[in-house]
Amino acid sequence: MAGASKAWSPGRDVVRAEALSLQAKSEARLEPIVWGLFSLGGFITAFLLPVVILFLYLAVPLGVWPADRVGYEAMAALMADLLVQLFFLLLIAGSLFHGMHRLRHLLLDAGLESADAWLSFVLYGAAVIGSLVAFYYTILIHMPLPFP
């Protein structure tokens, strides 16, 4: 009978609800961290990245900004400052986490719900690896060595 399969079974619903609530609790631990990185990256990508692109790549060829301000010597002196290094690290890492979070949800909306754990691991792992590479290039390379 078609109606027999739709019969309400309170025991089965309760067990399923408990399993879903345990899964939701384990996922809820990382969600604020991921959401914070996503919002940080969104702010950086929307407000700060266009300004950096404007000054470094558009203003000089258009003649609005002097070329000696973005030359090698000027940029090397600028990158010697720890705050500038942290700015570029946050610029790169925040944009990576924002982009990977958006890409993950785009792929989930496209129908890859079954691969959510794999997508999270690969995409957020790529953001972490990219952030570590950015940390290496922005901070570790420009730090003075403790020995002569």
C-alpha cells in the first residue's frame, strides 16, 4: 500500500533527530571560525584589495602615481616593516579563505552535497597551504637573521 510507507513512526524520527543533532554539534564548533575567516576575507577582498591593485598596477601606468614609489628599492624598504608584512599576509590569506568558502558553497549548491567533507578538506586545506606560503614569502623571507 502506498499509504503504509508514509505512516508516522515516532521512534524512528527521534533516533534520526538525535543523530542529526550530534552531527550539527560537531560541525558547529568550526563554523564560527570559518565564518570569521570568510568575513575577514570578504572585507579585505572588497575594500583593501582593489586599493592595492589600483596603486600597484593601475596608477603607475596611468601616470597618477610616481613610478619610483613602487620600484624595487622602495618596495623592499616598505616590506622591511612588520606591519606591512602583516598587511600583505592578511590580504593574501583572507582573500584565499573567502574565495575557498565561496567556492565550497557554490559546489554544494551545484549538487555536490555528498562530497561536503572532501570539499571542505581540499578547499580549506588549499587555503591553509596558500596562507602558509604567503607567511613564508611575506614574513620569514624579510625577517633579519639572528646570526651574521
